[in-house]
Amino acid sequence: MKMLFKDIPCTGMVWNIVDDGWFPYEDVDVAEPVSGCVTARRRDDSEVLLTGVLQTAVVARCDRCGKKMRLKVDQDFSYTCVAGEESFAPHEEIELREEEYDRIYCKDSVIDIGAILREQVFLAMPVGIVCRSDCKGLCFVCGIDLNEGRCTCERGSASSPFSVLGKVKGR
């Protein structure tokens, strides 16, 4: 879904989010249909204000125990889309001002709304996904799920790179 700056009126336009191939199904399992809306309002010939909300639920795995869980995605976003290309080199180290955090440069005055929505799905997902705050995870020796029971492993049987420090402490 791509929009030209010139096709967006100054009064704005609103459209409901539909999946027309932009959703990253190869990377994310969907638990409920994607919904939401996007509003675009042209400020002038070179700037468009893009706001929206994206809602869905995805299937993710707990980082501790590996169980599948349902993760709600409810993401608001707001960007200023600017016609043209960034004024700095791609690998140049720069310091952005706060007003530049939500700025997207659009080559040929075209906004790729599908790419923005796809990005929002990934930004809405937490870095550490856990099924519950007290998840105990897996035993690092035998792999049993510690939420379901205790393992029979000896805790000292796995060699730790820090076990040498125990000898130093004993001196």
C-alpha cells in the first residue's frame, strides 16, 4: 500500500487497515486479524503527517520456557513523512534532535504505508517475552520445564566458567 504525497488532501484522509500483503506472516504467527486505521494529512508539498493505530494478537514463545503464548499488539504511531532523502550519509554518525525521531524520508514523495505498519508490529513486541513474571524457565542441565515440576539434576554437575572463583574465595 503506497501513497503519493500529491494524492493526500490537506484536509486529510482516513482508511481502515486491511491486509493486502504487507503483514510479515513469514516472521510472525497471527492469533487474531489485524485491525486499525491510518490518517494522513498533507501539510504542504513536501510534508505529510501520518498517524494511526494497529491492533492484533500474535503467537510468540516465552524466552524462558519456550511455551507458545498469545501476545496482544496495540500500537499507536505518528510520523512526519518528508519528501526527499536524508541529508546525511547512511553510515555517518550523527546526533538526532528530538523532533527528528519520528521523521521518515520518502524517496520520490511516496509513502510506503505497508512498510510502516510492518515496522510497527515489530516495534510493539517486547524485547524479552515471558509467559508470566514468575516463569522459572528450563533447567539448564536436563531441559525440564521448571514451571511444571522439579528436576532431579545435581545443580553442581554443570561446569560454570565462574567455578574457579570458588577456589579463590576459599583461600
